[in-house]
Amino acid sequence: MSPPADRGSPRKVGRIPVRNLWLLFLYANDLARWEGRFNMAVEEDDADLATLVGRLLTRAAEERLRRNLSRSYVRRSAVLSRVRGRIDVLATEAHDYLSRGLVACRFEELSTDTPRNRLVRNALRAIANRCEPEVAHRCRMLSGQLGRFGVSDRMPSRAELAGDPIGRNDAADRLVVALARLALELALPTEDLGAVAGTSPVRDAVAARKLFERAVGGFYRSELAPEEGWSVRTGSHLDWGAKGATGGLSVILPGMITDVALTHRPSGRRIIIDTKFNGLLAPGRWGARSIRSGYVFQMYAYLRSQAGRGDALADGAEGLLLHPTVEEEVMEAATFQGHRIGFATVNLAGEASAIRSRLLEVVGTSSARVSE
């Protein structure tokens, strides 16, 4: 276990302060309104990211237990002395239950053994293996407490979680479920050989990359008001608009999926944002640095493939390549064949307020319209 960090310097994952990963996490999961809940714990924590997540998860789980666990109807099968729900005719006949005064039934009952509660219990058990001893003990204790409340330790499937959506009356579950997902992601075992199951040294960095990609979309959803005409879409598929394509082209033609698309109909603006979790500038010829050419071509394809197809917003759409940095910042832009494309960075080593201001600033700069 690594020694505690100096209280005078913030704990970091790579070169990014943990407090800023917390900010990204909140925006990535549309939980910006929860920011003040655990800020003190994040600012003062001197542990690694897994221990911090374990500590926050235990706090959220404890609060959920104090307010009673959420319940929902779950499907059950049982052999009973009276009919409940629907009779399982095949099982009843196959085992000759009727001769013994029994009947096999399928029914639904209100239970705490829901997919989301099982997810939290499994996350507590998994992250405990990566936490400091004190936090690990709390994780295991809470896992056992959930078991005593009727929550089984069977890991829910994706289908089960999809069938257990969080409604308006269950808003308190959003934070604990999001933390549970992050905890499970951090606790995934590696394929490396070793005497003890562990996690990859780059696991935290991979989690940080995913957080950044999702956080950018979550930030704009949170900060750009729909009542002011803004709409935000993430993970949108773009059609190439190919004509006369041969039969097998659709199988091998790469797809186009945008990270974030901002639309402001009152001003006729559409901004396509593509996020990358690496440096904006790469070594070029003769030691000079330049923007990575593949990213420029990718953004150009996004914009030009949608133009001239009857959508005025697409005809003048803007693009923004957005990269994180912990050093110098870049913010440049130019117009290419009617499309304004910006190249910008956001400093994840700065203060939270500076990160927010920068994300709004780069969108404003990327939209500056100039005549060709």
C-alpha cells in the first residue's frame, strides 16, 4: 500500500488532482447537484482513488440505509400450499405437487432484493479489496448489513439493471448507484500473472479517461439551459450519406459517433465536440509540435459529411477538438470551407471553477464566426 500523501499537496491520479476527478465523476453521471455533499471528504482525503471511492460509497450507502432501502416488485418462483400469482402447470404436474396439497407458483412480491441494491452490495465487496483497512472493514460491514436486509450477493446482469430504472421517487439512489458502478470499474481484476489478485497500475488512468469523455457531455447538459434554446446530445451516430455504395461497404465502412453535439436553434448554431484523453499537440517534423492529423481529418469528416443535405444547422456546423492538459493551455480556431473548427485544451490540474469557466470559454471561442 502506498504511503499517505503529504497533506500540503493534493492527491493525484497521474497528474490530475483527485478532487477534480470527483468533479468529472459528478458531471459524467449528471449528478452536479450533489457536488457539495462530499466536497470536504474529497479535499481532505490523502488516500488513493479506490480508497476515496470506497469511503464515499460507504457514506452514500449508510445514508441510504438510514432512509430505508428502495423496494420494487421482483419475480419469484415457489412451491406453496395455496395459489399465489400464476400456477406453473408444467412444474406442478412434473413433480406431482397436487397429490401432496402443493402447487408451483410464479408471482411478484415487493422486495429489497432489487438489481440496484445487489449492485451496491457487490460494489462494496469488490472495492474493499483495494481500500485501506479501515475503509475495507466498513465496506464489508455494510455489505453484510445489506444481506441482513434481504439483499442477495448475486451480481445483477445488464438486462436486470436496465429493467430497474431510477424514477423520480428514487432520486436518492442515483448517487449510490453511480458510485457503485465506479467502484466496480476500479476493482476489475487484471489478466496479469501474480500471487495476489489486484488491479492494473493503469486502471485508475483508464477510469479517468472514461470519466473525462462522459463528463464533458454531462457538464454541458448541466450548464446550458434548455429554456434558453440549448439541446445537448451525446453518442449520436452520423450517417455518411454514401450513394451508389457496393453491397459489402456497409460492413467495413467505419461508423461516426460524436462525443457531444450542442445545438442552439435561436442563434442557428450546432457545435460538434470530440474529446480525446491525450495531448492535443504531438511531435512533428524537425522537432516541432503539431495537432494530431488524424483528429483533424476525423472532425472534418464529421462536419462535411453532414453538410448539403437539407439541414441548415449542419451546413454551418462548428467543430471543437477538446483535450485535457495539466500544463500549457491551447485555444486556436480557423474556418475551413464554411465550418469553424476549434482546437482547445482544459487544464485538469486547476481549480474546479477554472475548469467550468474554461469549458464554457472554449465553446464560445469555437463559435466565433469569421468570413472566409
